[in-house]
Amino acid sequence: MSRNRCARCLRPQTHCLCPLIPSLDSRTRVLLLQHPCEVSHALNTARLAALGLNNAELIVGEVFEDLPTLLNPPGYQARLLFPADDAQPMQAYAATDKPLLLVVPDGTWRKARKMLHLNPLLAALPRVTLADGGVSRYRLRKAPGPGALSTVEAIVQALQVLEAPTSFEPLLRPFEALIEGQIAAMGEETYQKNHGR
């Protein structure tokens, strides 16, 4: 027997996050390219980000045929949020006249790298990175390394830099409720045993 799901946030109706999802405007356009494996993941933070930002779009796939159009919206300069030796710090774009189209791959590191490999146009984009030292609030997954953030956390951190002093912290409210709900469902003892520090 399947549970009824909210058509918008895709959570079970009894755990719908929609009342917590903000409706935020941003100068930066966010394009989320989500690997198909992430769509049905219980902690689908890319979807939360896309729902909470008015100037965001979420596209699911591995190969994106319409990338030339997606990466060239009039008036924007596209940048890929992904590590690279030649990546520019996000601060370099904080005061530019032309707003960014921030392209964010969503998937495990392995899946995201595969998406770049399968989409040469995506891989060729100039890259931007976040400041070192970001601490994830994602207490249910072991981070692959220091500074590893969930998709929604990375977007919030990027927008906080690009559009200061505007705050994008409200985007994290449904994410935090999601984490708290997962912890409550597993029970404090199980959480401490598996994820406690």
C-alpha cells in the first residue's frame, strides 16, 4: 500500500513540507540538473531549492539535449558550481553587472562527474566554488570531505555571497524540518548509534 504524496514536494501527505517552503526572488538564475537517481530520494534537497526560488528551474536527466538553450538565457552569464583547479571563488561575481546563471549538478559526486562527462558543453563552462570551511547541517549522511554540502545548502551559501545582504536562509527551513523528521522516525537511539559524533 503506497502512501498519498504531495504533488508539489513529493513527500508523504502526512509529512508535507510545502508550508515551510519560501517563495524567494533572486537576481541569480539557478539551473539544477538532477541525476534521475536523486528524484525519489527521501532527502531530495534540489527539489526543495527549486520550489523555494522563483528564478530556478529543475531538470532531471543524465544527458541534456537542450543545453545550448538552457545555458544561454538572455542577460545572464553561465557558471558551473563544481570544484576545479581553475574555479573562481563565488566572491568574484558578487558585484558584476551581468547576473549569473548558476548551474548546479545534483547527484553523488560520482554521478555529477558522469553528467559532466556525458555533457561536454556543461563540462566546458567556467566553474565557481564556495568558500572553504562550510559546515553541513546534513546530519544523516557522512560527508565525503570537509566543506561537502547538500545541494540546497550549497545554493544558499552561493546566493548569500552573490546577493548580500539579502538572506536566503529561509530556503533551509524545509531542509531542517526534513532532517528532524528523519531523525524522529528512526528514533534518537538509532540516530546516535549511526550518526552521532
